[in-house]
Amino acid sequence: MSNEALAFLHALFRSDMPADQRAILCGFLGDPNDRLKNAWRPRPWRPGRDVPIERDENAYVCVATFCRRADGSYRRRKENFAAAHALMVDDVGTKVPAALIDALAPSALVETSPNNLQAWYFFGEPARNRDDFTRLVQSFIDAQLLGADPGMAGCTRVGRLPGFVNGKAKYGGAYPTRLVTLDADRRYTLDEISLAFGLRVARPRPVSQRQAMELALRQRGTPQQFIDERTRAFASFLHQMCALGMLKSDTPDIDGWTDVVCPWTGNHTDQADTGGAIRAPAEENGWHGAFKCHHGGCAGRGWRELTDWLADEAVLAMERKDAET
């Protein structure tokens, strides 16, 4: 158990966490780039408990807490979001200039690799509106990072815990993560963060006609014919991905996600072939299907971007076939 980690966690979440909510930790041995998806299994935590991770493991904590699901489990998923507790700026000193955080003193700094820091800005009160938090993060990315996301977008974002190791092979497989500074009383509102960094927090986007239609369908019950059409379309894309060798698994995990090769692996840090997953049509994705990739460079890429890429690949395949004949 790491005393640094406990001090950090108690400062981040404090002691007033509702009984049906948990912070989500995860930990595992080895290089994160080589781990299977199940290595990231959630380890629910609340103040007053020990950290259920060994000192020689990679250890992570999510910026948000999550509500208990109907089956009694806890998952790091948007639909289970309870509240965001901090803004975390990753890769300060390497990908992000160290001078950036001069505008506002962080609540905590965690060294995660040589000359590389994570800057944490704890909230005075948890941000319980997911959209408000998401807009704050996206505005920070747009204003301070020139639209490039080094891995801080979304309410499911995780950061490394101090007192454990960074298991990446390029750092020797056991680089110690450490708490550089911590001030539990240094806390901010979303408005204070916006003002300090000169952010223009985007207003909510108007609902498109398509979104309005799908919302109406959900409210009155989705016709089976509509579901069947979307399912057939998903099956067609799945068949194409299989033919391209993009499926890493024949069956989805417990949360319904199937690991796939991300089409944009070349843009990942160290070109790591990890992070891509698809999900079959369901009510939560409008019966389209879903795609996600946890790498920062893939922020904003979803099912539509994946299917557009597959459509382009199909056109290229036809052009190659025509050229051969």
C-alpha cells in the first residue's frame, strides 16, 4: 500500500462520497502497451479503504466517480457517471510546455516518467453535470493545446497514482511514480479554471434533426424494423473488419465491447496497437453501433469516423481490383 497514493486519493475525493458511488482504480504488472483489455478491470474505491494494488504495479485513478449499476457492480462508463472531481493535464514538461501551468497553481503534481508530470486541479465541489465538465475539458484542449489532445478528454480519463511504477519498457519497466506537490486545500471552481486559462467554454450544440428523431424514437419505443436495419448494417461492417483482419476477439467482454485494431494506430504514442473497441447496436448508441479508442489522438473519433474509414477502404479495394483486371 502506498502512503503517497492514499494521501492523493483522500485529497482528490475527500470523505463525503455518497454510499452508492465509487472512485475507480485499476492496476496491473508490466508494460501497458502489452496488456490485454481485461487488465484494466475496475477496482472500486472509497475513502477510508486501502489501495488494492501492489507497489510494483501500474496504478491508475479516474478523474470521476461512478454510480452503482443495477447488478451491484461499478464500471468506468459515461452512462454511470456520478461526478467529476478534477481537471487533469497530462504530459506537462514533454508534450505540454511546463510554463502552461504557471497560469494557475495545480492542486497536485505527479511525476509519471522522466521529466513528465500530470497536473491535477481539484474541484471545490464535484462537477455533477457531465456536459459542463466535458465542455470545460474540450475548451482547455482547444485553447491551450491547439486542439491536440495529449490524453485528457472525457469523464472516463485516468491518471497515474503516485507511489507505484510506470511499467513501460522504454523506462526500464519499473520507473517510480511520485508525488511532487500536493495541496489538498487548493481547490477551484470550473469558472475559476476557465478564467485563469482564458477559456471560452463552448455552449451546448443545438440538437440536430437526426438526434431529435432518435430521441423521439427512444421515448416512444424503437420500432423493431428500425433495430433490424441497424443490426444488418452493423453486421456488414463487422464482416468487412473481419476480412481486413481487424478483429482481435470473437466475443465481446462483460461490458459488450469487442477489441479491434484501431485504423489510426500509426498516430498512437509509440504506435501502440491497443485501445480500439467496437460495440454492437444498442439503445445507448442509437442502434448504430459504437467505436472508441482510449488514445489521445483518437479523441472525437466514433462510429461514424470508423464507418467512413471502412467505406474508403472498400472504394480503394474496388479500385485495386479494377486495376488488376
